[in-house]
Amino acid sequence: MKTNQLFIYLLSLMLFVSCMENKSENTVADKENSENKETNDFKYWVWTSANEKRADSSYVHEFKKYGENGIDAVLINTNTDPDLLARVAPLAREAGLEVHAWIMAMNRPGDSVALQHPDWYVVSRDGKSTFDTRPYVDYYQWLCPTREESRNHVLSLVERLAKVDGIESVHLDYIRFPDIFLPIGLLPKYDLVQEEELPEFDFCYCDVCINEFEELHHKNPRDFENPALDMEWKQFRLNKIKAVVDEAYDIAHANNKDLTAAVFPYPEMADHMVRQRWDKWKIDAVLPMIYHNFYNEELDWIGFATQQGVKDLVVRDTQLHTGVFVPAMDAEELEEAIKQAKNNGAKGISFFDGNALSGDHLKTIKEFKSK
């Protein structure tokens, strides 16, 4: 081989090797960027409440604590007060947090407007209204999703919050019927045995629900020997909750906000326990409350329930962010809960609630997020 040919060959070889090295470096960099993006896209939320009597400095301290320890988003309950929300939202954003307006939807304890209309409330199979007879706890005052006036009242509250500047979503809580079955871990607290659908916990049998159902299906649920076996009656109530959510979605999006919701652990379970089939809803994100201790389950159940919900949402654009109950866990267990959620397809994790997050909890969140 001549000298000039040898020189050209060696130069070409050097260029080839250099290109391969660059390609390898780029591949590693792309992989690292992808992994970093996946970590950064996993969102950390916290539920908290606001009170008009609290000073701004108190909120600044709380939100700073969250922001400095890896929390990305805060869900704030202002009892549907848009002025209070408008006051505290900028304080949260200054701490680097997304703000979501948390509303108790169908359960409206102490609602001054609703209380003027006793007929707005759901009625049990044994004929008792939650206006004055409340199942389980005194704050269970549920509005009927079928009756136009009560439904529109709830939607007006959604719209009022959606119009507040600087929030990311309206977050629906208690967007369901009262519990037909309590979580098994809570039954001893109420000295209850629930092996079937009991009349005092089965809703809604108000005149509006009964008449509309009878017109559609030519039968009266009050005449059923075992209403739990009638699928049309069950589906009727699932559809009524879905209709409220779908309208709330349109309202939120008309105001350039998302719609999110706190829901029961996974759709089949929510269907069975509270007439809530959230995989059928028009909604941007769900935060299932996978409170393992309520169900006498171990930490890996968080992963199971997360995965079940993710699979049920596979044909939809809805995101799932796992909700966990902080008081039931120490810092080590909280880290395991985060892993269970992340490894089973959740897009994030939400902690109930902010007051329960100890210094060790926050340290764990910050360290896990930075890994």
C-alpha cells in the first residue's frame, strides 16, 4: 500500500472510531436524560386545608416546607371559598407548587345553600334522608346527583373555583354515593357487620331517582326484593355520578383548568363499595385513595391496587396518581409506598395529609426524589 493510501485509510479509521465513540456517548446521555425525565415526571402531591383565619405567614411556612422537600403539587380545601383560594394560591406558587382546588362534591356537610332545600339530599332504601339522618358520621350530608337543582348547585361550586386564576385543576372529592360497604378495617369502629347491601346504607331512593328510573325501565326499585341484584338500578346510579363528573370536566376545561378527583382504590372496588366507576369518566387525572391499612392490607397492596387502576385506564388519557395514608407509615414504609406506586405505573403519589408529614417523611421524599 502506498504512503498516501495508507494515510487516507488510517484517517478514515480514526474518524469511524471517533463517530462510534460519540454515538455511544450520545446513547448513554439519551438514556440518562430519559431516566431523569421519568423521575422528574413522577409527581409528588399533598392534600391540605386552608382557613381564612390563618395568617399568610403560616401558609408561606407550610408551602415552603413542601417545596423544599420535593413536593410538586398541593390540593387545597378552602370549603369552596374562591376568595380564600385566590389568596393562598399565589403563596403556594411562590414556593414552586402547583395549586389544585379541592372540593367536597356530593357530600356537602353544613352547606348553607343546600340546607335550605331538604329535598336535595339523598334518601336511603329505608326512607331516611341524609338531611337529618346521617349514615356512619355526622358530616355525611349527601346531595342527590339526579335532582337537577342539587346537581347544578354542585356544578356551580366547581365553576366558581375553576374561575380562580393560577390553579391547575378543580379536584373532586366525595364524588360518589355514600358507602354501601365500609373498608373492612373500619367496620369494628362502627360495630358493624356488612355482608350484604343494608337498607340504611343504600342510596338514593328519593322520588326523583325512582320516577326517572321507572320511566326508563318500567319497574320500581322500592318494589325489589333484593335491589343489589338489579343491574339496571346499579348502572343508573353509576351513570348519575358519571354525568356530574362529565359536566364538571366541561366546566373546568371551559375555564382552562383540568379536572382531577380523589377516588376509591380501583374501579371494580369503587363500583362495589360506593357506586363509583371512575374508569368511565371524562377526567384528566384520578388520585385513588389506596389506604392499605383501611383494608387490613400490607404495603404491597398499594402496588396491586395501583396496577389494577392503571390497567383499567389503559384505553383512556386519564393519568393515575396513587394516594396514600401517611399516619399509617413510618419513613421507611413511606419510601416503600412510593416504590410500589412508581413501579406499578402511577404517574405520581399523593400524601394524606400535609399535617401528617413528619420531618422524617419529608426527608425520605426529598432523598427518594433526588436519587
